[in-house]
Amino acid sequence: MNQHPQLLEAALFSAVHPLSVSDLKKLMRDASTGEVRAALDELREHYDQEGHGVELVEVADGFQIMTRPEHAEAIADARIVFRPRKLSRAALESLAVIAYRQPVSRGEIEDVRGVSADGVLRMLLDREFIQVAGRADGLGRPLLYGTTAKFLELLGLSEISALPQLEEFSVALRPPSEVGEP
């Protein structure tokens, strides 16, 4: 492995959050975007071919070194890694509505969930999983909400289009006897 992948590896290892190509390009001052991506590919191949316990993953518009999925359960069971607080059912429901309908107003979230969303929205804003994405044109010009890169990072996604399609849920939620029926 030459110097560029090693430099990127050091930066990715040190970073708390995913680093974008433009962040990594600052390390390789004279390198093109293509050269940075080539160095990332070389690093990814190194981890894959050498059988490392970590992998290079593209997530939330950036790259991050992460534990391989086959080792995650053992590490979680050992409780040696800090885990952020879990989200409540109300927070997960609200995040799902926002992710699939964004930009969406508080009123629309409440219509879908059937309960007030004020506290949940405040918590999601504080934890930076959602952001104000503008204002609606309707009466009172309510705030519109959308997801953030931190939301993508939470789910391990590179972009919002990587979310499962709603049609996939309807099949997954059917009783086994109905799967395959039209």
C-alpha cells in the first residue's frame, strides 16, 4: 500500500464521523478527486484481501472505517464500545415519516402518527437527525422538516434513496401464507 491510502487510513481512523472526498482531498493537496477515490479503493481492497476485522464503508456522503458486520454482535455483547442512547418508538416513527415524505410539516407528521409531535421533533432536532428544510406555502407557513447526514450515518446509508422502498415493506409485513399472492 503506498503513502496516499495510508494517509487516508490514518485520517479515517481518527475521525469520529464519515469524511467526504473533499475532506480527504485536503490531505492529498495536489491530488484530483479521481486520485482520492483510487486511494480509497486501494484501501478498501487492502481490508478485503487481507481479511481485516474492519472495512471501508461509504456512508452519509463520506467514508468511514467500520467493524465488519460478522464481528458486530460479539463486540456489542462484550460492551466495550460506547453506544449512543436508543431512540424511542415515537422518535423512530417520526423519523420514518420525515424520511419518506420529506419535506414534511409537523401537522403532516401528526396526521400520520395520530399524536402530537412537538417533543419528538425538538429531540430529533437537538440530536441533529433532522433539520428545518424550509417553510410550506400554506396557511401560517409551517416549518418543513427533512433528514440530515447524521440520520444517514445512523442508518449506515450513503444517500436517502438507499432507504427500502415502501412497496418492500408491504411484502415483508404480510403473513407468510400471503407472500407470493398477488
